[in-house]
Amino acid sequence: MGEPIHKVDVAIVGGGMAGASLALMLAHFCPQLSVALLEQRALPDAAASIRLPSFDTRATAIAAGSLQLFKELGLWPVLRDYSAPIQRIHVSDRGHAIGASLSTREREESSFEGILGAVIENAALGPILHNALANTATQILAPAQVTDITMTPAGANLCWRTAESAPERSLICGLLVVADGVNSPLCRQLGIEISAVKYQQRALVTTVGLQHSPDGVAFERFTRLGPMALLPLPERQGQHRAALVWACEDKEAERVKKLSESERMEKLQQVFGWRAGRFIRTGAMQDYPLSLSLAKEQWRRNVVLMGNCAHFLHPVAGQGFNLTLRDCYGLAQVLSAVSSPETLPERLDLLQKYGEARQWDQRLTVGFSDRIPTLFASSGYLQQGMRQLGMLGLTMMPPVRREFVSQAAGFGL
């Protein structure tokens, strides 16, 4: 191979939001472990300033529980400058009078500094995580494309290269963390099966300009054409903005994508309604197919799956990344018990402890994310009746409101 063999305690393959978050938590909670992060794309220079588009951008809703984790990592002061707070969640069924407005008053312990969460643009979140990593002992290998993996009793041997024509290099690790996203090539190579349920829907994602400020309100809007989420974004250049996610049938998505900007704005206003006021602009629209994907094994000897390759959820409930952050924290906590890094490959008990500890939260969150869009997407009379009973429960029953807020805020039920 012509390159020296490199050895670390933990190798994370995938430098997206999941892999970067885990690397930061390991650096914070497990300083005794050496960690390498491999990302197939080159990462931006840590010294470069964060540049955000004024309008076209994707965003992530970060729940209160996740914000507390980021605060512990020292990232909240930076994240706050690029995020918009979620102070209330308004849940409604289009065309029906009953709706529910939920806030931290329902359950104070489910809040973070008086908010339920915050929305941050991915164009800022990624660089913030990577810039923070540059100030840790994490070894960042990017660009790095993993070409082969060989599992051994002592861990894993990885072959990787910086480019197609570059020489192969070797990396030996005691624990391999796979975080290379949905449809993970490494999962296929390791023979890890994925259980997938296709929703026969696509997510349409865009930024909308609003006539008035959303005032910290996140909307969960269920319509006959599919559920919508409208999330507040930070104002930029004097514009009130929100991130819109619409899960609709494939045919409807194709029709919407063919519309002009003015026609698309009119369509979005018609479907969403006027709860958030008038839409005055839309940005470019992106789309992707929706499915529920769950790995049949999230851990095995010397291997852990993290992020979308472990579980890929429906986006409207906004639970996917927050569940991943809780997984990252759970893994970092069990690995913090490793006093002798050279014994890590022998500590199968730690991975078993991690899997058992995360099982209940994952089941609840997957069920929460899967059932709500399915229920609210149906136009049948029985489903409509069930929806209205659910809305009535959120409106009239404080225990139901408290548990819904707790789950939405990332603290579990």
C-alpha cells in the first residue's frame, strides 16, 4: 500500500451532523480515547467564516433536550446566533376548528432557557460542528473514501483513499462507528440488513417569506394533501422567513415541482392555509422520497450504527436528528467507562448496555414519528374522527398535552 498503518480507538465513518456530533461528545466525555473521523468530502477550512444564503436553505429543528447537550459541549452561544427559537407548537387539522397550541407552560422541565427548541440552518450547523471539532484531539481525515473493511477480534481494519487515483491507506480501530447516512454502503458491505417501509410520499422542502414574523411559533399542519411543518427561521436582510416541509404523494410532488415560483407560492398558501399569515415568497424547492428505515442490527461486536443509517424517520415530526443526538450521548456515556482503551474491543458488555439503554427511546420515537403522519394523511371518516379526538385531547387534557410536549422537546415520554 505504501502508506504507514494508522491506529485509533474509535473510527467514525461519516462526517455529517451525526458523525460530527458523536466525535464532539467523545472528545468531551471520553478524552482517554483516540478518535478518527473519516468523511468522503473535503471539509471547509475551520478559519473560514460561515456564509449563509439569504433565502434558499435547509434547516433542522433542534429540540430542547438536544440544546442542553449542545450547551454542555459549549456550542449553544454560537448556535444561538444562527437559530430561531421555538416558543410554541401549533398543531391543527386543515379545515377543522379544533387545534392545539403547546408551549413550555405545559411542562417546564421540557424546556431549555424557556423555549421548546430552536431551528438552525444546515449551512450554519455543519460548519459550527466541524469548527468545534478542529479544537479537539479528533483526527479528521477528509476527503477519505473507505474502500474496504475487514472485521477482526481486535476491531476493524479500514482501507481508505483520498481520491480514486490515490494510494490506499490503512486504519485500524477498536470500535467502528458507521455514520454514512441512509442507504449506507458500509452497512451493505458489513451485511447489515435494513427494514424499509416506503410511504409513497416525497418531502418537498423550501423556504418561504412571510408577511409577518412567525414570533417563535412552529406549525404542524395536517391537510388532505399531506402533513406540513412550518418552522421559524432567523430574519435575514429584513425578511421574515420560515422553513416549510410538505410530505405529499409522489404525483402531487411532481405537479408542484413543475409550477412557477408564483404558482408554487399560491399552491403552498392554498394547502397550508392562513394560520401563519400571507406567504410572499418561496425559494428553490428540493425533494426526496420518504420512508421509514430501521437497521435490523444497530450494534454488533466492535461496530455501532449511528444516524440515518440506523434509523431514518418521517421528517414532519422533526424527531430524527434529535433521536440521533440522544444515541450519540448514550454511546459516549457507556464508552466513558473504558479506563484502558486497549481493552475496548473486548468490552462487548458496553455495546450491549448501550443497545438496551437506547431501545425504549428509539421505539417510542419511531412510533411517534411513524403513526402521526399516517393518521393525519388519511381522509377517511374514521381517521378524521380519530384525529379530532386526538386534537380534543391535546386541547382539553393537560396530561396528554404534557406528554406530547415532552416528546416533541426531545425528552421522551
